[in-house]
Amino acid sequence: MIRRILAAILVFSVLHLQTYAAGLTLLEAVDKGLKEDNTLKELSAGVMIAEAGLLQAKMSRFGLLKINAMYTDGNDPVYAFSTSMKQGTFSMASMSTINNPETVHNYMAGIEAGIPIFTGSAISNGIKTAKLSEEAARNSYQRAKAGSIFKISSQWLTVLLMTKLVEIAEVSVSSAETELKMAQMLKDKGMVLGSDYYGAEAILSLMKGYRLNWQKSLDLEKQKLAIMLGLSSSELPEIVGTLSEISYPEKDIAAVSASIGTDRLDIKAMKNMVEIYKIKQDTQKNSILPVIETFGIWETNSKSLSDFNSSRIVGLRMTISLGDPAYFAKKEAAEAETYMSEIRLQEAKKQAIIEATEAGNNYMTAMENIEIAKETLKKARQSLEIFLPLYRQGRQSVLEVLRAKASVLQAEASYYESIYKLHLFHAKLLLAEEKLNEQAVEEMSLKLSYVSDGR
């Protein structure tokens, strides 16, 4: 039995290590990051609070039921007189000591209940407000979740880009160093001008600067991703993905902008808040109406823990506020709050449309730039391919070769940055149109896992 347990543990450990060694896909990063997002945890608690508030508002229709219990001991004349009557022990003899009664002990137990009949729409408005608050809390949570998905996806893509840039820089620097070693031997033989050689060294230093900057950026972006996922830098697996030319469905930016007012969850949450303020305004306007409720009290009293004497009171109670000096000020404040919420909603719609339009334009620009960057890289490589044989024949300087290599490096970096922006702005556009969810991330993760290079 012990051997089986140990074997199972060993198999689990091996599988775990294999999964870890396989690296971190975009989908896995998002899944892990969402679990570690404290803002989502807070908003999730806010949803639970809103649910409890709705239940509380609904239960308020059934009024209040209280159980009371109390022990008293005193010789105050009024207390002694009334308590004796409640206990059923009052007699004519009690009148002789009414001004100087003996100490009276009393054990009281009772039940009190009240059910509202009319509250000037306060209860019904409270339920409406609670429902809207719950819906707003859910919409805010889902919108924040989409925002978190974008933030994690963006960080993962940035790490993927910087990894690629470091990789191509390493190859370019290594190739340039090889050429300079050969040029060094030729310079020593007087076959290469010293000015050309030192100029080539300067270009190599520039390429090394690219490599250093990109490596430092990669280290930083990895640290940021690890923090998002609740890991230390040493625990962060290597990410799995490739920046390849993958097309996404074309977007009708005008249609996306038009749907913002109906589909965006943050806009819906703000609409909920507008309705809440309108209900509060109505409640404040009706605050001068009477409040009517039924009530009942059943009570027992005894001077000992036996022989309880019971009594009851039932009735209908109405409460009217005859005058609230602050009524009109409160009414104006409620109207102003409603107006402010409507203005915030209008501004949020405008900003959402701008955000969607900007994301759409950036996405389309990235698509067009990929072709330009690809053509630029192609020409830069052709130039290098022409320079190399001429250099070998002594008809071109090593300086021109290094310039060509640097141009290839810059063009290649621009090419991958364009692909990076395509995926990034695709995610941004999905976020703007409220379609960035786990399913969309899974689609992106699959596309980013394809090993396809359109260069």
C-alpha cells in the first residue's frame, strides 16, 4: 500500500515538473493571474454584500419580531404601582403604601411584532435599489475581470516580445563579432582601413546596447508578470508562444462604437447607478407621507419565576412627519445627485467610444504596418546578402557590412513589434467591445502557439 502511495506521489511530481517545464501559455497566465487579483477578490466580496443587501431589503417587508426579557428590582412608587398591577398582585392594601412602597422584584418576558402596511414606497424602493445595486456590483466585477485579463495578457505579450528581441539581438551581435574578428586579422595585414574597422566596432557597440537594453527590459517585465501571478521571479516558468503573423476577423469600428452604450458592462453599471439615484430622489420626495404599521405586544410579569401574569396589546400605528426643515434641501440634493450621475454616464459613454475607436484604429494600423515592416526586413536582408560576397572579395568595407547587419536587426525588431501590437490591440479592441473573456484568451493563446513565420 505504501509503495502504491509513493508511486502515485512520484507520478504526480513528474507530471507537475513536466507541466512546469513545458512553460507558461497565455491562457495559463490569465487563469493564474485572475486567481491572484486582489481587486477581483474585493469586488467579489462587494457582490456578496449586494446580494445580502437585496435579501435584507426583501425581508424588511415582513416587519420585525423581537423577544424581550428583563429583571427589575426597585421601590420607585410609579414603578412599584405599575409593576404590581402587571403581576396581578395589586390590591386595596397596596394603596396604603403607594407613596412608600416596599421593594418590588419583577421577571418580565415578552414578544413584540410589527408589520408595515404603508411606508410611502420606502420598502419597495429599497428593494428596487438593492436589486440595481446587486446588478451594478456584478457588472462592475465582470468589467474589472475583463480589465484584469487585458492587463495580464498585455504583460505576457510584452515578455514574449522582449524575449524575441533579446534572441535576435544575441544572434546579430554574435554574427557581427564574427565579422569583426575576421576584419581584425585583415586590418593587422593592412587590408582593412583602421577608420572602417573602428566605425564597425562602434556599430557593434550600438548593437550590444540594444541587446543590453532589451535584456534589462525583459528581466523587468518578467518580474512584473511574476508579481501579477503571485510568483517570485525564480518561480516564473518560461513563457510558451511565438510572435507569428496570425490574422483575426476584421472589425467594423463604427458598429463597435455604436454598441458601446448597450454592451459595455461598466456603462450598464453606471446606468444602474442613475436608476438608483432616481429612486432615492423619489423616496426623498415621499418622505413626508405617513408610515402605517400594525403592531402587537404580548408580555408576562411575575415577582418570582412562577405564576406569570400575561397581557397583550395589538393595534395600528401611524407616524406622520409634521415638519422637516431640511426637506426641500434634501430634495434638491437628491435631484442634483441624479443629474450628476446622468452626466457621468454620458461622459463615460463618450470615453468608451473614444477608447473603442482608438483601439480599432491602432489595430488596423498594426495590420498595415506588418506588411511594411516585413518588406523593410526583406530589403534589409537583401542588402546584407549583397554586401557579404562583395566584402569577401574585398570590394566592400566591413563598416558597410556592420551597418547592413544593424539595419537587419532594427528591421527585425520593428517587424516583431508590429506583430506584438497586432495581438495587443486585438485584445484592447475586445476589451472595448466587452468581448475579452476566457474564450477569447483561449483563441489568442492557440494562435500565439502556432509556429508560423511570415517573414
